[in-house]
Amino acid sequence: PSFATADELRIPAAGLSIIHEATLAAPEAGILMELTASEGQHVRKGQLLAQLDCRQAETGLIQAQIKERMATQEAKNDVKLRLAKTSLEVAEIDLRRARDSNKRYANSVTEYKMDRYRLAVDQAQLEVEQAERDVETANLILEGAQNAVELARVTLDRLRITAPIDGQVVDVRFRKGEWMQAGEPVVRLLQTDVLRAEAYVPLGDLVEDINGRDVVLRVDVPGKGIVSFEGNITFVSPEANPVDRKVQVWAEIPNRDGLLRPGLPGELVVSLSEQEEEGAD
């Protein structure tokens, strides 16, 4: 049973459990080429724990990067476009001069030559349009090459097993050089720096909302005696069990000095006096 007074609510039967854990599986089938994780090791988020044979994926990334560099050079190459624009300017100058000559001196430039000048201008305009299209195509090829590099990186990353959370390695299923099938568990992590204290409170003792309230967990730590840990209530179930009329309550407890272990029992003491003082004000 819990015990409620004006200042506090005592919940004697609270059990500690893990909040965050992760079982990491092999994303692809292959040989385990590198293993840096070991039982008991504390790891940081993003740290490499294991890696499958990635030589083919690394080669694919290098090839994709070479093609990207080639596509980048081609996309920056505007020589054909500048040459086409220059040719158009020259053709337009020739046509303009021929027209001016005919204005000053009638029929000084034959119609045949005028047609050749106009044809040269039209041809130069088409060459400019083609060069502009070539630039657009080169940019699209570059975009495709960049996507290919990103895909190659993703493929390579899939062969690396990294820690998704800060935690401690508690189980390693494979050893270096072994073959793994896709989806087989490789490493299991537990995050123990913050634990969950879970308890059940009689509905009649919840005379006020305790969600978010400060809480103290008192635990009999082996070799240390009774030790108090501060935390706060993070969840109060909106429903009560219809049989025993109890409500589930969770509290998050920082694991100071790593003294707490999942499975240890303890007593939760929820402070109520602060809320009463706020109400009085």
C-alpha cells in the first residue's frame, strides 16, 4: 500500500527498469570484418561497434566520386557556349554591315550573299541554343552523379553498425570473421544513466495531479545501505485498473554514480507541499 499525508505521497513498491535499449542487427548479409564492441563497454551515440565486409562498397563509392568529379568539370565547361555566342555576334555583325552597305549603295551586296549572311546568323543562333542545352544536360548529369555518390555512401553506411544511443554493451552475439545473415542481432545496448521507477498507486491516494512533480527514490543499494536519488514523475496513467483500482505511475531517476540497477526495488516519495503553497499564493 501507499501512504499519503498532507506533505508527501509514499509509494513503497517501485521497481526500476530500463527506459532506452537497443538491439542492433546486421542490415545486410556478410562477413563481420571489424568488431570494436565488447560486453561491459560504455559507448557514445554514433560510435562504430561493428562493420561488415565493405571493400566492394568502398570501391563503388570511389568510382561514384570519380564520375562526380568528371561531371563537375563538364558542367563547368562553357567553352562551346562562349564560342557559339561569339560566332553569333560575328554573324550578326556581318549581316548588319551587308544591310548598311546596301542602304548606302544599292545592290552592293548580292541577294545570294545576303541569304548566306542570314543563314549564318540562323545557324549561329541554333548553335547557341544547342550549347545551352548541352550545359543543362551537363548539370543534370552532375546532379545524377551527386545522387550516385550519396547512394554509395548510404550503401557503405549500411555495412557499419553504430550506437544509436549512449549506453553500455551487454551482449555481443558474433565474433570477427563470422558470417551474419541480414536481420540477425549483433549487439545489445542498455542506457543506464537514467532509469524508470514504475509503481502502482491506489486511486484514492491520488487526491491531486502529481504528473511532473519532484520525487525521491529511496533504494537499499547493496554495500551502500539506503541511498536517495532525486527525479521527477513523467507519467500518470489516465486510467485505473478496474480490479484493484490502482493507477500506473512512472518516474525518471538519474542514475547517480551508476549505483542503480534495473530490477532493484525502492520507495518513491512524492513531494506535495510545494503545490499546496502555490495554491495558497
